[in-house]
Amino acid sequence: MRLFAFFCSGFLATVNIQITNIILVVQNQATLAAAVQWKRETNPVLFGQNVTLTCMVDRKEGCDITATRRWDAGPDRNTLLLNGHSTNSSKYNEISTEPCENFSMVIMKFDPHDVNWEYWCSFGFETSRQMLMLDDRNFIGKPAMPDIYSSLGNDKQREIHLKIRFYKVYPNPKCKMKIGDTSWEPVTLTSHPTGVLYNSSVHYKTTFPKIQCHNNVTVVCSLLSYTILQLNKRLNCTAEDVSRETNYTMQMVIIPVSISVAFIIIMIIGCVCFILILKNSKDSPYHKSNIEEMCSLNG
């Protein structure tokens, strides 16, 4: 029994040592896995410009200066950079100063095909694997000038017409408008996806009071903190005012003249009627003289 007990205690001690070693190995692997982490340095990301991803090497002590530096991407984990050598020098470039220090990958002319991919950064046997996801808080797709159409005017009586179209934009632009010193009013655009980008447009109409005539109307459209369009136009109410003044002047002249002419015509017709009646009546010089005198007075 003593021999059996001694054997069991030795076996249990061996098992405890093995378990302890396994725990230490797991902890060590977890430490190694956390020793490398990549992050996006560029914020916000502008499509068409360079974007930098940096691989953070946290384990400095005992670092192997000959460890391999590597960047991979995509579902097939295609190699982009290996120890500073690029598989596409016009697209990917490495920034590295000292061994065992942080190193970066520069993605040149960043475009929509570079997002929503998994990227790996590796240092030796340590790897960081993350998705570079598109979101409307950190990514901006500014449209080129040929991809922007806008018009602003007030071609009708105190009515503003605003037309805007953006092609290949991200995220959906936010526009606002104000007249003179009034508060900004939002102008909502309608967007349709084209790949990961959008085509956005608006046809906006609004009226303004006469007191705002000859003030400036301002329209501003932005993507996050970047202004992509600004319109300024002075409101023109001259045509409307001239038309109203002309109508008023014509009314002030035509109405009195029309009344005078009508009165004269009525008097003439009355005199003619009386004369004709007298001709058909008895010949009376007294009556004729009185009628002619009345006509002359009325004329």
C-alpha cells in the first residue's frame, strides 16, 4: 500500500508539473500574440491619397533583429511587403527605421478596392490580423470637379431654385443654405450606391420674403470637416419690382384718362340725341336756343 501511495503521489506531482508547464506555454503564447498589433495612422482616410498602417512591435527586450517584417492582405493572404521589398512598388511602400522597432506600410493612392479587406502585419512568428472596414466617420471620398454639377438662382418671383449632383462621393454629403443673416437650413440629398461610393443629388425649391431681396444666398456642402462645394449668389428682385412699378404707374394714368374720355363721349352722345329729338319736334327757336346753350355748357 505504501508503494502504491508513493507511486500515486509521484504521478500526481508529475501531472501538476505538466499542467503548470502547459499554462505557462499558453500564457507565453498569449503574450507573444499581443506583442504585435497594427493600427491605422491616417485619419481621416481620403480616397486618392496615401494611407499609413503601422505595425506596433511591443516586445523590445530579447528581440531578434533578424526577424522577418511582412505585410499581407486579402482572402488569399497575398504578400504586399517582405522586409521592405514591395510586390507592387507603385502601390505599397515600407517605412522602417531600426530593427525591432515599429514599421509601417504606406498604401499609395488609396482607393475603394483597398477597404473591407483583412490585413496582416507579421514580425517573426508574431502576427496581427484585422479588418480595414469602411465607415462614414473615418473615410472620405471627395468627388473630382468634373463629377460636381450645381446651379443656384431665383428665376421666378421670390423663388430659389437649387440643383446639385455629386458623382462618386462618400459618405452622403451634408448641405445647408441660408439667406442673408438668417439661420442655416438643412438641404437633404438623395443618394444611390455605386460600389462603395454614392451618387447624390437634390433639386430644392423655396420662397423668400421681399425683405430678403438683394441679400446673398449661400449654400455649403461638406464631407465630415471638408467643404466640397460652396455657392454664393445675390438675390435679384429687380424684374419683379420694375413690373409692379410699371403696372402701378399705368393704372394711375390710364384710369383717370379713361374716366374723362368716357364722360366726354357720354355728353356728346347726349347732346346729339337732344338735337335729333328737337328736329323731329315743332320748330321752336326758344327750345333750340336752350338746348344749344345746354350742350355748349356741358361741352
